[in-house]
Amino acid sequence: MNHFRNQELLDNADMCIKEGRLNDAFTILNDILMDDPLYGKAHNHLGYIYETKIRDYKKAEEHYKLCLQYSPEYAAAYYNYAILLSTLKNFEALAGLLQKAESVPGINPATIANEWAIMFEAQGKMEEAITHYRKVISQSFDNKTVDVAMESVARCEKKKNFLSGNTTGTSGSPTPPPPGWRG
């Protein structure tokens, strides 16, 4: 159980994933786990492969959970598992994960706020989504993230207006119907 060896192997597996060499990545990650079944980061990487490349969400979730069990301070697992839970629309589990993530040392609070915002927007809770997108803006230090969050606030404002029955845009003129709409 050599931590430095496993980290070097994990870096190699990461490179294989980025290069699309999934069989090589699987071999490396399984070698790590044969040596140290409690090496959480390897479970995170396997979860990522199962989720994004193979689309086996059950296996992905199993590996993300193992990662969080064995490496509870590994921030990447929270980000990856949050995306999976959001994809699966498992909002109850997602809320619990995000609450836990908020206390993890070194976690990016803007990223966690963004996951909260996406969850609330997906649930149609526009006020909560807007509040969290504003947190993203206040906690971000790069312009692209700020710009995307500002666009998200505007999108949620537009949805909130529409859902409240207000069919006029910000200019006061009626919003045109969607393409293909028959009235």
C-alpha cells in the first residue's frame, strides 16, 4: 500500500481517460484497488468512467459512494457524484450530498452553489435557483464562471416571469410563441 505509487498510477489512469484509452485506465485503476481496496480516488475515477463513458449509473454510484467512504475529503468525488445525482433527478440524495460537501476542506464553494442552483432550477424553484446562482457569482474569481452564472440568473428570471403568467418580455412587448405552437 504505497500512497505515492498509487497516486502516480492514478495520474496515469487519469491521462488514459483523457486520451480515451479506457481499457488501459480500467487496468490501472483495478491494479490500484488490488493493492489497496480502500484507495478512494481510484473508486472516484472508476465511477467517472462508468458514468460518463459506459453510462452504467448504478456502478458509477457504487464507486462514488466507496470513494466518499474511503476518502471523504476528496473534493472531486463530491462534484462528480453531484452531477450523477442531478442527471438521475435524485434531488433528495443530491441535497444531502451538497450539504455534506459544504463542510469539506478545500471544496470550491462556487461549484457547490452552482450544483444547488441547477437542482433548484430543475425542480422549478426559480427563486432558490437565482439565490444560488448569485452565490456562484459572489464566490467566483474567473469571468467565464461569473458570465455563465449571470446568464443563468437571467434565464431563471425569464422562466419565473413566464411561469407566473407574465407573457411579456423585459421590453414590455408580448413574448412570441415557441416554434410550432398553434393557438
